[in-house]
Amino acid sequence: MNKEVSIKINGEVYRNSVPIRLLLVDFIRDVAGLTGTHVGCTFEGVCGACTVQLDGEAVKSCLMLAVQADGRSITTIEGLAVDGKLHPLQKAFNDHHALQCGFCSAGILMNMAEFVRTNRKLTEDEIRGALIGNLCRCTGYAHIVDAIKEVAGTPAQSA
Amino acid sequence: MYPAVIDNYDAPTSVQEALQAFANGGNSSFFVAGGQSLMQAIKARIISPKTLIDLQHVSELKGIQFANGAVRIGAMTRYRDIAADEGLDGAYQALRDAASHVGDRQVRNRGTIGGSLCWNYIAACMPPTCIGIGASIDLVSKKGKRTLLAEEFLRGPLETSRHDDEIVVAVTLPTPAKSSGSAYKKWGLVTDALPVAGVCAFIELDNDGRCQLARLAVGGLATGPRRAEAGEKALIGVSAIDASGISEAAGTAAASINTQSDMWADAEYRKTLIETLTREVVATAFVRAGRGKHS
């Protein structure tokens, strides 16, 4: 029923005994207390609000059990800024007013932080294609695309 | 939606360990691959595993290997890795067409070809693609190994020939003829949506650039993915510049398929989609096959 896990989140190791059925998103929010990762579609896996990076790759944390992340490294929105310095995407989202209610923003940033790391000039079509797994009900995406466009293709990102 | 209680979780690192974990787990044991479909079913409690056997650390199930043009794709190879592999271009490029538009980036970072085939969802892209390119499916259990053609393995929606205690280890593809090409395309209600219909074409050309072998496979059907043999026959002898021959074959293919009406498309519209998609993927497959001729 329970299993011991050791999951690194934003550089800090969390060792806990958790129910096997505990979803990774609930481990992040309720066990680690990091509530920047959101639950939008109530665990159906379609909205992308719970997107985090698993060993650097964007995944939906509601489609994994916490036990599946044992021994692996997670980055959440709380780990995106380094030493108080905003990730270029975070700054661009500010500059372009790329959020309204902000509920989807954490998931979009964690997905796009991996996407822009490829460090090549990305077209608007590619950016929009990469956003398919993240629903935003406020902005109409235009400002989000503008913000990502500004960062995509600029020198290598760290996150 | 939240999973029911799960008693055991195993994360084996080899196929043998995974088979043993299943034997130990008994009834209600399930293998999980990328989990992008199965976890939804577990959360909805359509499936309530007592033992979950996670294949994510079984490295022998991962990766794409090439030998003289023949290809072996480990069952746990993810969409993102298939979508990125230029070694598949030409004969087996349909796999890249399909893998690069499954779900979304996050799904492609986790979802696997083996998982998709074992789930055989009605609106999945890997099943018709694997039938179209003539793939074989390698399975293993404690009783031994067997290999099935994709079209034998895949049955009605959510049904396959896999026994509960079997693991799909790989998808294999034979050395293709030099001038062969494939393509896959789907149509859904919005960009990259689950397909209402999807078609895969595989074409092999003779020395004069005429089609000497064709396979067409259609997905999005209530009967499960299936070949359109009448369309395949109609393509024999057709060349890339024979637009009316290709159109005719596409029409024949669509006419030969039994389509269903559902909330996304009525039966007649689905036939129109299949005809249009067939025309497009056949044309693309011809171009890709033609490239192989000069290489």
C-alpha cells in the first residue's frame, strides 16, 4: 500500500513513505508543499496545468504516480528562477502580459522552458504546436506566443 | 478522478524480472509503459490494478536499431525518439509522421509505441501506421516467444492478441526494397487532436517508377484498424504522376471500408475523410519512394 520514495524536487531531496496510488502532482503539492504546480482538469491529463520537468523533460504530473518518480529529479515552477533571477521566459511573460488569471502559466512555463532550450530559431507554427498540451482560457494565446518568440532562438537557457 | 488502492508497485530493470513480477502479482497485475492512456483509465477506475509493474527502467525495451535497412524499435521507445529519428525516413517515415503529432509534447515525452499498440485505442495513430508499414510485433512470456504481424496483433478497439502475462518487447520492420516509401496522416477536430480518421500508405516502386506493392491501413474505425485491400490492388501499376489513378484508388479504398457514425463524424463523412487522406498519404509515399531510387 505504501512505499518509500526519494524524489529530488528543485534540488532538494524529499524522502517519504507514500501510498502507491498517490499521484506525482499531489506529492509535489501536498507532501513537498509546492503549490505552484496546478491541477486544472482534475486529473484527466488534458489541460497541462500540472506540467513539471522530469529529469529535464516536460511531463504531466497528474499522469504519473509519485512512486514512478522515485530516484528521479523534478523541476517545478518554484525552481525555474535561479538565485532570485527570473528565467528569460518568466521575464518575457511579464513584459508581454502573457498571463491573465495565471492558472495555466506554471505549466506553460515548465513546458516551454524545455522547448526553447533547443536553442534554435522557432517559428510561430512550431511554438503554437508545442503549446497544444496547455490550455489557457483567458489570453487567446497571442501574448503567450509573443513572449516565447522573444526567448526562442536566443542563447542557451539553463533550466 | 483518483486511483483505487494499489497494493504493489514493481519497477523491474529487465524483461525477465518484469515477467517474474507478473507471476508473483497474480490476478489484477498490469504492466504500465508510458502511462499516458493507462493512468487515465486507472484514475477513472476503469482499471483497478492490485499490482502495477512499471517498465520504465527496462533499458532492453528502449531504442531504435538498424541493420541493413531492417529496423527494431523497442516497445518502450517514446514518441519523441521516434519522431526525431531520421534513420526511419523513406520506407518507414510514416512512423515519424504519426509519432510527431500524437497528443502533445508532454505526452510524446512519456508515451511509447508499445504502450499505444497494447492499448489499441480507436483513435490511436500507431496501430494503423504499424499495419500499413508491415510491422511485426515481438512478444515474450514465461512460456516463450512469439511474433505476430501487426494486423494479427491488433483487433477491435482496446483489444489485442496479447495475453495478460505477455510483454511486447519490440516492433520490427523488414529490410525494405530500395524504392519504397510510406506516409501517415490523420484528421481530427482541432490541431493534433485524436483522429476521427487516420490513414497510412506504404508504396514500393518497380524500376519504371510504377507501384508494384502497396499497403493501406485505416484507423478511427469501430472495427479496429484494418487494411483497405481493394485500394491496394487498385494502386498496382500506378505511377507518381498518375493523379487520376491515385484518386481512383483512394476512392476504391474508402468505398471498401465500413465506417461508423459517431459524435465526431457520420459514416459518409468519415468515408470522405478516408478518401482524402488516402490520396494525400499515397502521393507523399510515392515521393518518398522515388527518393530512395536515386540514393
